[in-house]
Amino acid sequence: MTVSRDNSLAVYQGIKDAGIKFITALPETWLIYLLQIADDDPQMAMVEVAREEEAVGIAAGAYFAGEPNILLMQNHGFLAAINGIVSLALLYRIPLCMVIAHRGHWGEPYPWHTQGGIVTEGVLRALNVPFDYARDPATVAKKLKEAHTYSLSAMQPVALLLTRDLMED
């Protein structure tokens, strides 16, 4: 498996085009180039966390400080952050734009990713969190901007799932 640097750059450009200047993230294989690009960008603030639930709290704080932000995580990280999403973001109607590496789906070669991949969409639906898929580098910037805008107008978490078609060469 090779992560696409070009498509990662397209995702990052979408983040910038959406006016995002603050990222919270937990490192993950598909996100490696995104994190490197963000770390090298002096106009981007990035906080890497040890647990995704921490990222939810930091992103909520950034929202209250008026700082447009997104969360970068893997779908297992999304599942690990459910308490913060439900107890903070959903309860208090805090917009979170979650960009989730959708591992464990069709073509996944690693068994440790499959269980999270199987349940991610169902959990998003159960929480009534709107979500969409990013599959094409030509449209990912538009989808990112739309996801961020929707999180703000709906005053709730939304998710954009980064697919294997987008993230792998």
C-alpha cells in the first residue's frame, strides 16, 4: 500500500481553501503526508493528540475562540472519540468537521482495520451525524469546504470519509 502524496496535497489544499487554519489530529498512515504538509506550513496551527477524544475538546475550544478548524483522524479514532462527540459536540451543538480516513473498507489488506471499517457508517448514522465520501482528488477541495460549511450551519459534527480510491496510489 502506498499513500498518494498528490492526493494528500489535494486534500490539504481543500483544507486551506475552506479557510481552515487550525487542525487537531492523531497520526495515521493515510494521514502522514497531510500532517507533514501542515507541519511545514507556517500559516497552519496543528495540535497532534494522543487520543482522538482530546482532539474533540481542542476543536471545541478552537470553535469558541473563533478559529476555523477540522479534526483529522482514522475511523477507529472516530470510534474512540464517541464520548466527546456525544457528550460535548452533539449535546452543546458544537460544529466539528471530522475528516476521517475510512480504513477497513473494500480492498483493506489489514485485518485490524476491518472491524472499525464495518461499523463506521452505521455509527455515524446512529448518531445522526451527516457524512459523505471523498473519492476523487478533483472534487475533494469542494467536499471539504462543503463539509466545514455544513458543520457550521447545522451546528453539529459532520464527517467526510477519505476513501481508499483517494488516499492510495
